[in-house]
Amino acid sequence: MSRPQCPHCQRPVRHCLCALIPSLDSRTQLLILQHRSEAGHALNTARLAALGLRNAQLRIGERFEEQAEQGRQSYLLFPGEDAVALSSLVACHEPLRLIVPDGTWRKARKLLHVNPWLAALPRVALPEGLVSRYRLRKAPMPGALSTLEAIVMALNTLEAIVMALNTLEGPGRFDDLLRPFEALIEGQIDAMGEDVYRRNHAGQADVHGL
């Protein structure tokens, strides 16, 4: 028998995260393209990001129709040889749309393969040397982050720099998005037990997306 779920955060009712999820504005428009295999995952950080940001949309599937956004240049947040530093986008001072693929590295690459319009977008990348707080999966490479962490870092970079330049107003930092994320991780650790966690996961950094 399935446990009743919260209709908003889709967590079991007894582990509902809604009280921790903020409602934040951003100049940057966020489009998260989630591989369908991730939608029912217990550690669905992309959904937390979409719930916590007013200017965000989560689409689930594998093939997506291209949707141009009037007045906004779109960029793909994904590493690659032609990716430029995220901070370089601030120079234009224009609102933009950031598209973030969500899934394992293999599934994220597949999204780009089956959606040529997505692969053709200009790419931006996060700085190197970042450390994930996601402790339940082994990182596939140094500096890899969960999807939610990558989004928080991207928005903090884009909009904090804008504020520092005093050219446009911004909403501030986006670290509040990490509160339900931390609670989600702690809940999973509690459910498996401290001994099991230390035996199987201690010292690992989980990476789910970027």
C-alpha cells in the first residue's frame, strides 16, 4: 500500500518539505528539462528548485519542443569545450533564460543528443573546484554538483554580480533553496540509519546532474 503524498512537494506526507521551500523571485528565467526517468526519484532536487523559484518551469520528458522566449537569450548550463564562464553573461546586463538538463550524466547527454536545438544553444559552465553537499551518491567527476546546487550557484553568480555593479536590482542570494535540500538528505540518512550511511556513503559527494 502506497504512502499518502503531499500534492505539492510529492514527498510522503509525514516527510513533507513544503514548510522549508521558499518562494523566490529572479531576473533570470529558469527552464529545467528533466529526463522522465528522474521524475519519480526520491532525491528529486530539480523539483525543489522549480517549487522554490517563481520564475522557473520544470518540463519532464525526453524530447522537447523548442520554445523561444521573447526578449531573452537562452543559454544551456552544461559543461563542454565551447562553454564560457557563467560570470561572463553579466556584461550584457539583459535578463536571460537559463536552461538546465536534469538527470544522470548519461541521461543529460542523451537529452542533448535527441534535442538538437538544445545542443545548439550557447553553453555556460560553473567554476571548477566546487564541492557538493549531496552525500548519498558518488560524484562521477571532481566539482560536479546536484541539479539544485548548480542552479543555486548559477543564480547567486548571475544576480549577486548584477547587484554589486549597481546597474540593476536583484533579489539577493538564493541559498534558501538549499534548506529543503539539506532536510531531504538528512531524512534519507535517518531512514537508512547512521551505520548504513557511514558504511556505504560517508566521504562521498553525490552528483545528480551538473
